[in-house]
Amino acid sequence: MGAVSVDALHRREGAALQRLLVGMLGNPADAADARQETYLRLIKALSRTEIEQPRVFLFFIARNVARSLGKRRRFEAKLFRSATEADLGDIADAQMRTEQQVIARQQLRLVVAAIDDLPPRCREVFLLSAFDGLANSQIADRLGISQRMVEKHIAKAVLDTYQRCRDFF
């Protein structure tokens, strides 16, 4: 079959082919793409072999093209939907978490610097209370100071640390 016969087949079967493809793919734009691909495949096949029933072969190619295109469009839609709904949300969450981590590190550095700047005894009392979890009476016994002095050191440490870090908290 020569190029003229493909042209004649196109004129004779074009409308029916378009209806089939619109029916299979659901929209004229995809059908037009599939129709063009169908004719390209037909021309390629005709260059390699003789085809006895070109109309039957044309519609066979069209169905395969429509199925492939439909699968690809569904995959692209699923991929796009996944990317926009899940991945972009995850990316945004990851960026937010990264920002939060950076801010948290900055806050931690500020708190550590504030604690480091406390007077030595005040810092020691505060660390025993806040990080070792000792009760005021245990701290007083360990350091040989009154429980009232432990409370004063803790109050000073909390107040000084808060004042140094109030912009973050």
C-alpha cells in the first residue's frame, strides 16, 4: 500500500477513527494525538510489510495507541496528583521541620550561653535541678547550702535565662 492509499484511508476512515479514539480516551485533544500516532505507526508498518486489510490494521493500531496513551495519561495524572498532594506537602513539611530545627538550635545555643554566663554556684544548682532532676533538698545536702539558697539560685537562673532568651520564648 503506498502513500496515496494511506491518504485515501485517512479520508475514508478519519471520522470513524476519531469517534473511536474520543470514546476510548474521553477527550478530543488526546484523541487527536492518538490519531496522529496511529497514522505514523501505520506508515512505519507499511514501509516494512504488505498489509492485506489496512482498515482493520488501522483500527487495531488505534486501539493499542489509545490503550497506551490512556495508561500513560492515568499514570501521569496519578503521579502529578501524588506529587502535588503528598510530596509537595511532605516537602513543605520537611522545609518547615528544617526551619524549626534551625530555630530550635539557635534557641538552644542562646539558652546554653545564658546558663554558661550564670555565676558558678547558681549554674551548678540550676543544672542539678533542671538536668539531673534532683530535688531542692537533695541539692542542698549535696552542696552543703540551705534549701532556701537553692531556691534563690534556681529563681535567679530561671530569671536570668528568661531575660537573655525572651525574644525566642
